Amino acid sequence: MFGLDDKIEKIKGIGPKKAAYFSKIGIKNIVDLIYYFPKSYENKRNIKNLSSVSDGEKATIVARICDEPQEFNKNKKLKVLRVLVSDNTKKGYVTFFNSPYLKNIFKKDEVFYFYGKIEIKNNYIQIKHPEFKNIKKCKLEEFATIQPVYGLTKGISQNDIINLQKKILLESNIKLEEYLPSYILNKNRICDINFAIKNIHFPTSIKALKVAKYRLVFEELFFLQLGLFIIKKQYISSNKGVRYDVPHEFYELINNFPFQLTNAQKKVIKDIIKDVSSGKVMNRLVQGDVGSGKTIVALLAMYLAYLNGYQSALMAPTEILAEQHFKTFEKILNPVGVNIGLLTRSVKDKDEVLNKIKSGKLNIIIGTHAIIQDNIEFHNLGLVVTDEQHRFGVRQRSFLKQKGKNINMIVMTATPIPRTLSLILYGDLDISIIDELPPGRKYIKTYSINEKKLPKLYKFIKSQIQEGRQAYIVCPLVEDSENIKAKSAVNLYKELKDNYFKFNNIGLIHGKMDSVKKDEVMQKFKSGKLDILVSTTVIEVGINVPNATVIVIQNAERFGLAQLHQLRGRVGRGKYQSYCFLVTSNTSKNTKERMKIMENTNNGFIIAEKDLELRGPGDFFGTRQHGLPELKIANLFKHADILKIAQNEARNIVDNFNDLNDEERRKFFIKVKKYFKGLLDNFSI
Ligand SMILES: Nc1ncnc2c1ncn2[C@@H]1O[C@H](COP(=O)(O)OP(=O)(O)OP(=O)(O)O)[C@@H](O)[C@H]1O
């Protein structure tokens, strides 16, 4: 008899060496083993006649040996054994290579099951190296199973895992205790955990596999969402926010802006005011498409914190961006008496800045994520604004929350994703969306072009420069690489400087340059001293130069759609018509399709959805990147329908938690905590 927490060494045949291999794929205990799901299945249930099989399919046939097997040498190294078989509908060949010992197994007129990949050429049916069994020795249902296929590691074979799973699930009488409440199972027609676990490993039919999978996908998404809702609830109940006032100075600043806020910006500011004046702590995600004006929203929230006597911090994903924000903030907020400090690696008088933060002389601190990583002492930090870029995920947010009491938080993201997914990736936050661009923005005309057209394109760039505009040229690499065939910024810069753009001012910026140099180049470009900036993706986020109207992206096939959209967003930020050129010589169907999407729309939400569609299954949202547990069986895109149901049930549980009895609550919490591996350890319900 096995218990779930028993070590796998308890299973006969598993010594310390094997156990060490198993632990490499996360299997230490019996429970790890049975929750180690197959990554795919071999469906030997696909039983076919030879007359109805098609080329390329995998099928089981039941056939009689027509003749003695033929043996011949194809070449010196390859011995072929060919067996003519028939199932009364048609004849075909079963072929084996270098396996002379099989000759005596296939006796004339005996009947065998064969399973393998069917090949048909000119009406000649062949199965190479099939699995087989004599029908006298095995029943069809024993042969034609749906066989699990597991992910392996060195030292472990398919049979190792299959045999262990069999020992536990089919031969021992292991029973799991159901941990989902029966009302959820009944309402959503979800099978119980024992059926699910047995059938995910050894499905008795395709339908049973579907039912089992549904349950396990549901449960994974349900616990993920539940944990996130619990974190959110905890943020709210454990932190008694400070009630902010909204004095007239706040509206005066808005009235003095050179532009009117868009309705979407106003709506988000209203959400923020509602949060901070509610007496609860704010945890808000501001999602807005590229160039929709998120910075100004952050600035206003931070000004409001200042007006209420609190410090605030803005964390940018790059130093360049931190410096840009610093300058924007100084320009707008210095005149109204706000003291702003910049804290990046390259700041010289760092100690002085730190002292001023501690003493409260600085009201707003702008920097990179080092602000929270280093143990900086604040005077009275009241608001933190972060960017979701660079892995500032749920774990870091939770860490920050535990650092100080009552800290309001705004997370900015320029990656628009569907709402159901925001609820997962930002499940601990409330969500506001800026779904409108400032007025007067023109559609960025986008063209996918072949490298051969570059001279023509450079001519066009020259004409834009003559009109007083500027251009970015983005390369995937900093320097040329032996292994990757793609343009490098350093080389392209040299090439263009000496040739096409000899008479123009051209600059180079990339991540390997030191910050002072980077800043110098960026300032030159911003002030219009440079006509062209050759760069890597360091300019991807946030850089704001409204006079730039052309962006050329070299080797565009190497970038994801969301990234291309971000890069493209560096232009079209002012009143001028802007252009994006995606340079690629890659003619694959996928590249063509992706370039078409970029040509056809400027809308980040549409691009995000298409991106998901094209990328297909897999953990492409990088739940891990967001600090969430890795999904083992669910797929946020493929299982969007189940996700919605799981979200509703999770919300229901959190809202009505007190309706559950202690035992139910306990069971849940153990499961959710386990699932979040430590993240929820400081939480209670
Ligand atoms: N309501 C508005 N009307 C006109 N211009 C605006 C408005 N709001 C912001 N802007 C301007 O639009 C430009 C882009 O704004 P901002 O940099 O805040 O965008 P963003 O959403 O942060 O973009 P990104 O996601 O690319 O970083 C800036 O030049 C800003 O001054």
C-alpha cells in the first residue's frame, strides 16, 4: 500500500540512482509521479483495414502472415526483413531493419496486430518497424491502448515511467481524497480526481481522456486564479490605505497642460482617485496601447501623492527611460514645487540622493528596478509606479507590499492582452484600460519590404530628413555574430555613415554602451542634432521623440509581433505622418502572415490576439515570467473557455469564503499554497 507522500524509492525496483534521475524531472514522491502528466499519447485504438488506411497516419491493423518473411541486403549495413500480410481487404508489407531474429516469429498464416505509421506509395502499403503482438497471446484491447508519452530525461525511459505509473495507479489501490467541492464538480460536470488521474495516464477511451483532461485543466486554472484572488483580497484587508484628498492644485496642473487629457486618460485618473480616496490600498494595472499617454497618468498619480504629503517612486525598465521620465517630470512638476530625484546606476552623487530620499527632501524618485532591490530607506513612501517589463511580476509586487504598509501601487503595461488573461497575469490587481490615443495621431503606414529595396528606402528617409524629420533604424544584434545571420547595429552604422548617409548626422546606440554615452546619444537625437539613430531594441520601450517619423526594423522576422508593435510605437507620437518598414528576406508562410498583420493594423489588442493565435499552444505568456506557477497541463489561450468558468468559480469561492465549512477551507488552502510554492506562505484567509 502506498501513501501519496511516500518516496518513490518505496516502489520495488527504484534504487537511489534511479530516484536521482527521477528527481531531475521533479518526481520525488508518489504524488509528484501521478501528477506528472503525459505530454502526448499514442492512440493504438485507431484500428483500420488495409483498404481504408491513409498515407502518414498511425494505425493498428490485424493481419495474417501470407508468406515466409523475405530477407535481403539493401546495402552493406542494412539488412531488410519484409513480411507480406493481408487482412482480407488488401495486402501490405511489414518491414524491419537489421532484425534477423524476427524471421522465426512471423509464421505463415498466423495473425498479428501491428501498430505503426502507414506509408503508401503507388498503392504499395508498408509499415516500417511496427509494434506487434500475436493475437493468440494478447487481446485486442490489451494491445490497442491509448498509450501515454512522457517527457524524459537522461537515465529514464518511457517504459520506466509507464511501469511506475502502472504499479501505482493500476496495481496498487491508491485513492486520492477529492479536494474540489462537490457543488463545483456537479455544476460543471467535472469528474472526480481518481477518475481524472487514472485516465490521464491510462485512458480507457478517447472520451475518458477528454473528461479527465478537462478536470485537470480546470483545476489548474482554478487554483491559479484562486491564489491570485486570495493575494488580492489579502492586499486589501491587511493594508488600511490612507485616504487622499484631491486639492484644487491637482486640477490646476491638469488645466495648465498644453493639451486636453483624452477621455480614456480621464477615466483612468478617476479610477485612481476613487482608489486612493476610498481608504483602501490601490493595486491598479494601467493597460494602454503604445503612445496612449500613460506617463502623464503616472505623473498625475504621483503629484497627488505629493499633495497629500507622500513620497512616490517610479521604476522604469531601462536607464534611458528613467532619464527621459526624469526630464519630463522636472519640466512639469518643478514649477509647482515638487523635488524630483533620479536614481540609476550612473548617478554620481548617489549617497546624496539616498540621504535626500531618507530625509524626505525628495518627493518623487525616478529610477530603475534597483529602487526596490537595494534596501533604500524612504521617508514616507506612499505610491510606487512600476512597469511590467523586466519581470516585475506578482512575486516582486507581493515583496514590495510586504516592505511597507499602505503602499499604493500602479503597474503600467503597454502590452494589451484580453481581459481573461489580464485576470491571470495581473490577477492581484484591478485593471484600467487607456483605449484611446491622443487626438491628431495619424495611422502609421507599415510596409514589409525585401532587403533589395533598401536603397529606395534610404532615399525616402533622406527626403523625410530634408523635411526636418528623424528616423530610427533598428537591428537585432549589437555586433556581427558568427552564429546568427542578422544585421548588427555596429556594422550597419559604419556602413551607412560611410555611404548612404555620409552627409547626414547619424548616431549609434546599443545596450553594451555605458550609460553616460547612451544618454549623450539619446539627448542628441531628442534635440534633433542627429537625423538618424541606428539602434538595437534598447529603444523598444517608452522612448518619446515626436519628431521621428520613420522606423526601419531590420530582420523583422526575428521579432515577436508584440515587440514589433512596441518598436513601431516609437514613431507616430506627434502630428506628422509616420512610417514603419519591416525589412525581411524570409519568405516563410509564418513570416508573411505576421508581416501582413503588422501592415493591416495599428491596434495593439488585435495584434496581441493574433500573436497568440499564431504562436499556438505552449506557455507562451510566460506565466513563470510573471512570477506565477508554471502551467503543467492548461494552456491560457487554448483553454480560454475553461479559464472563464474557472475564474467564475474562483471568484465565487473568494467572495463567499465564509459559506464553506472549516474542513473545505482547509483543504483548499493547502492545495493553493502548495500550488504557489511559497508565495502564499505569509497569507491566511
Ligand atoms: N491627451 C494628450 N493629448 C496630446 N498629447 C498627449 C496626450 N497625452 C499624452 N500626450 C503625448 O503623447 C506622447 C506619448 O505619451 P506617453 O509617452 O505618455 O505614452 P505611453 O503610453 O507611455 O507610450 P509607450 O507605451 O510607448 O511608452 C507624449 O509626447 C505625450 O506628451
